Amino acid sequence: MAAPTTQPETLLRAIGAGPDHPINVAAAALALSALDDTRTDMTPYSQHLNDVAAAVGRKMVRTVEDAHGALRAVLADDHGYVGDDQTYDDLQNANLMHVIDRRKGLPVALGILYIDAARAQGWTIEGLGFPGHFLLRLDWNGERVVLDPFHGGVERTPSDLRMLLQTVQGAGAELRPEHYESVTDREILLRLQNNIKLRQMQKGDSARAATVIEHMMLIAPGLLELWRELGLVRANAGAIKGAITALEHYQDAAATRNNDVAAILGRLRQQLN
């Protein structure tokens, strides 16, 4: 269930200093949403998550099918959570507060709701590294169900997964073991934010994209690649000094010198002269 309300940045920095897994992904996603609008009170959203978890907990569950059905009954049937296939690229679809308000969103955002409700019962549920479409695996006493949060939590069979994969990678694509591998909670949160970053860049808003990367760095301060991304996006936004600072940090911390980054740094320094 969602954690008690605290200052968003404080919570995210604590997550950044902690292990990759497990993380209270719902509380973290709410905190990331709150960074976008500091006027918003997280308390009603945390309470909603608690109410959802309590409703799932009232269901009679003896098998993995029961647990799966309980999640679907509460999230999809009772609360109407579904994927937004009409305005998929709307930025609201990756902001958990807006997802709760609108009852629709991206697969990863909806997946966070399922994870939160399931883990509140002590159930084991993980995100999968399936390409192009976020899926979940619910484990119960050795039995497993792969579910699709974007489509009302429906179960996905191996045949379904093969079709999904071929939609993303082409008709010749075949399922491989890595498609069933779990991802860490930190990777789930980064995937959520990466959706926002990419959409901001598609809109041409490099300054906003840079802010999103800075938010990602709160939860993954050890991910060096974010410094390179930040430098490039800042440069695109015209924030030359900030771009140089980020790229210099990347070069200093990297195990080997990146000649492409060195060339970009040279051009940026010339712009300051």
C-alpha cells in the first residue's frame, strides 16, 4: 500500500539511496507526480491506493486464479482502470495522480497500481522485461499468471505473448527466456519516467525533458548514463553551462573516455568563448 505522505523529493532521495528492489513503487510514482505539481496533496491518492488494497484483501483467495481475479475485479471492474488507447501519448498517462483521476494510463503506470494492491496482500508480483509492452507476473505457491494491466489485467498466454512480440518486433520474432525475466522496481520507475521524457522530447520541450531526467536521477543517482543524457538534452535546450557540467561529470566518472562526448564538450566550450 502507499506510504504515508512525506516530502516528495525526500522520499525519492531515500529510494535512490536504497536497494533496487523491493521499492514501494506506488508511493514513489506519486512522489514523482507531485514534483510536477507541488500544489497537489498526495494524501487522497494514497488513501485511494489503500482503499483499493483493502478491497482486494476482502476477496476470498485460495489459488493464483483467485488472486488474479481479485485484482481484476477491484481495479478493472470496480474502479474501471484501463489502458488509454485513444490518447496513448498524452503525458497524463504516465503521471500516477492523473491516472488515478482519469482511471486510465500507460501499461507501466497501470501496472504500478496492480503491484501495489497485490503486494499489500503479501503476494509476489513482478514487472517483466517484455519488449514494447509492460506486463506483470503474479506468483502464488509455485503457480504463475502473466497479466496485462493495459487490458484490464487479462491473463496473457504464451500464444498471446508471441503475438504481442511479433507486433513489436516483426512476424519472425519468437519468445526467449529473457522476455520472462523480472525487472527491478527501480527499473519500473525509470521506465515510467522515460515515457514522460520521450514525449517531452517529441514535443520539442528539451528544458522539460531535462527536468524529467533530473527527477530520474533522484531515484537512480548511480546510473551514470543519465548524466550523459542530461548533458545532451540541456545542450539542446540551450543551457550550455549546465550541459558542460553534466557532460564533464559523465566523463570524469566513466571508466573509459567517450570520444563523442569529448567532441561535444569541445564545441560547447567554444560557444561560451
